[in-house]
Amino acid sequence: MIEQWWTLIVDYVTGPQAANLVRAAVKIAIGLILGRLAGNGVARLFGGEDAQRSMILRRLCFYGIAGLFVASALMELGFDLGVLLGAAGILTVAIGFASQTSASNLISGLFLLGERPFAVGDLIRVNGTVGEVLSVDFLSVKLRTLDNLFVRIPNETMIKSEVTNIRHFPIRRVDLQVGVAYKEDLREVTEVLLEVADRNPYCLEEPAPMVLFQGFADSSMNYEFRLWTQTDNFLQIRNSIPIEIKEAFDDNDIEIPFPHRTFYTGAETEPFPVQVVGEGLEPRASGPASDEEE
């Protein structure tokens, strides 16, 4: 049995089909090399600094050129491409009916590539997941989260969900909630906050910082401190500005209060008397003695 197989292999290699096989292999190798070189050249020429466009152009050129050379290699081996294309069409229809989800993801991927709500390298939030876009493919979007996890989200989910592009615009606003005690001067608090924004190197002058009074709460008067910064500096100002506010309030004797509670029983009620009954003991409210105490 082994001798028969070996004879067939030797006859095929030494026969007229050997030259066709060699030519087909050479064509496939040339197609792969040219496809990669052409893809890289087209991506550099037309992709510019857009990573997503460069990736799409590189893939289209590679698969297009490689596919032509593979088809030529198959013809070299005697395959009828018309029959193969017909079989491929029937197989594609069958697969389409069998995998409607994949077809939906493919169509959704085309919409994403056309609309381009985000690009490779953007930081986006989808259904509570925040990550950097690694690739936008025909079936899914790949993300790398801030804690370095790989997340694959189907394109259909991306189309149906609310997507927030965090890095789409060059500047962002930082909103901080600040509370001060009721004894403080509102004008002075506003001036101190604006001085803090003026000294912070990450805060932009335009749009200008803004201090909005939010209302009188139970234990404090609340402000919303709005600052604008470059998107790349968002974390720096978010971490540095609270420290500077606390230091400025301490320097100007502005109190950041904790919750206070005042017990009030009405205008006609006398204050509760307090009597110290002994050293080291807790004071207690004085009042009529009970029968047992008498």
C-alpha cells in the first residue's frame, strides 16, 4: 500500500502536472507578498493619520491582490472558476440563512464604517464598558479596557446601543460639586474658586471657568465648579483641582461643613436643662425625679 502511494506521488511530481503545481505555488507566494506590499503602500499614501482608514485600505488591497493570484493559481491547476463561483454563491446563500446574526453584524459593520462615529484609538463607552478601540471589523468591534482587558462587541450591539466617544472633541468640561458652610460669604467663595482655576496649569482660559450656585442644602450651600481642559489632561486636572480647592479654603478660613443637626421643639418650649452629676460621667437631662429615685 505504501509503495503504491509513493509511486503515485513520484509519478505526479515527475509528470507534466509538476510544472503546473510549481507555477501555482509561485503565483500564490507572489500574490501574498505583493498584496502585503501594496496594502502598506496604499495605507501610507491615502490613509494619512487615520488608523481606521489605513487598516481598511491595507486589508482591502491585501485580500484583493491575493485573491486574484489565488484564482490564477487555481486555473493553473485546471480548476474551472465558473463552477467554483457558482458553488461559492450557493454556499454563501445557505450560510446567510443559517447565520442571520452574522449577516446582521455584517450589515451593521458596513453602517459603522460608513457613519464612522469613532475610529481606531478613540476611547468610547458602550453599555458601561469603557475602552480604547483596537479595530473596527465587519462583524465586531474590539476594545481594550482601562484595566487592559480585551472586549469584543458585536456590530449589531454597537448600532443598537448608545455609544459615547470620550475623545472625539479636543476639550472636555470638569464638573465639581463644592459645599461651604452657611456662615461663609458667597462672593468670597466664588472669588477663591476662580483664583484656583486661574492658577491651575491644566485649566483653559477659554471657555472660561464658571461657578454656579446650586442651592441651600441641609448643612451647606452648594456650588458647581465648571472647568474646561484639554481632553488628554482630564485626569490630571480631575485629581489636582480638589487638592488646590481644599488648600485655598484652608488659607481663607472657608469651612467645608459636615452634616449638622439642630433639635428644635417649638418657640414655647424651654431649653433642655443639662446637669453634671459627677466627674467622668456623661451629663444627663434634669427633670422631675421618678418614684424610685425619691
